[in-house]
Amino acid sequence: MKKNKYPKVKFEIGSLEDNIEIIKEFYNDMESNIKFLYEGINKNNIEEKVKEFYNNNQELFEKNRKEYEKEWNKVSDDYFKYITELLNINPKIKDITCYILYIPTFPRDIHKNTFYVGTNMEKDFIISTIKHEITHFYWFKKFKELYKDIDDKEFNTPYIPWIYSEIVIDPLIHEKAYDEFYELNYNGENVMEHLRGIYNKNIKIEDKIKEGYDYIKEVYKEKENK
């Protein structure tokens, strides 16, 4: 049997502890979204509310796990082929684990090859989300090849390499980036439109990445000086 050269995305139900920690971490920033999910939640009863839902909805988690796995497996190899050829990078990485929890935001851990998604996500949205996350794993691998001295901590918020990795999702793979990035302007020009222009050039992907990074550093240097 021929071994698949691409990694596998494994779908698992996340732990109660992780669900609690994610809600605690994002409670202040995403309070309205969290209150939408957990009726009556406040900073003092997070553990109680999350535990109640988690324990009472294992069937939902398992149903979603099977659905997400089924839908992703239809496009898995095609997308791994697409993104690794696009980035001109070896497709070999460790398998990626997608954890399903009752959460409004989807954190990832580049070093552990893991990310989290929520429940009851529509087919198109779950596929788009997984593509987005897989792109990050390969993007940072490629970025490390080009910028060998970069500190891995910069692959997380609030550092510019992380910001660049989120903005570039649109021009690179034509999936939607965070809303806030479409509102950025620099020197009288929309930043996203400028970045799309770079990635539409007939040049090597390595040159696109470098030119885009230099540009994003300029944009945020100006923002920091204001």
C-alpha cells in the first residue's frame, strides 16, 4: 500500500480543561460572543457553565467530529497538494489535530500542530477554516526557511510576522482574512489591495513573501509611530 505523502488532519473532541481555558482567555475580548454561546455566563461562573454544556453535549461533539472529518477528507489531498506547490515547500509535516469544542474563537498551536474549531459549523465554513489553519502551518515553515533567525514567538499575536500571516490569507489562498485587515490604509492606498498586487506578480513565491513582508513592516512601523 502506497504511503500518502501528505499529513492527515485528525478530528478529536477537545478536553473540558481546554474548553474552560479558551473561554477564560478570550472572555474579556469576546465577551458578547461568549455570552451568546453560554447564557448567563460571567467571569465568576465560567467553569460551571462550560462544564455543564460540555458534559451534556458529548453527542453533539461526536456528531460534529464525524461530519467535519467526512467533509474534509473529500478535499484533503487536493488542498495539501495545492498549498505545498503554491509555497514551493516539502509537504512532509506531522499530522495535524483539529479539536472540536464549544468556543467562539479558534486558536492554534504551530509547534504542536493543533488547532480548535467550534460546533455546528456549516460545510463551507469548516472547510474554509481548515484550509486557513493548514496554510498557517506551512506558511510559518516557509517563513522560517526564508528568515532563519526569526524568534518563533513572533508567529503569535501581536508580532508583525503573525499579522502578516493573517493578512496574507486573502491574497495567497483567496480565503477571507479578519475584517479589520480590510480597513487598513497606507500612503493613501488600501493595504489588502496592495498585497494582492504583490501576490499577483509573475515572480517566485519566495520573492512575493519577502516583498510583502517588507511592505507590512513599513505599514506597521508607521502605525506604531502615530
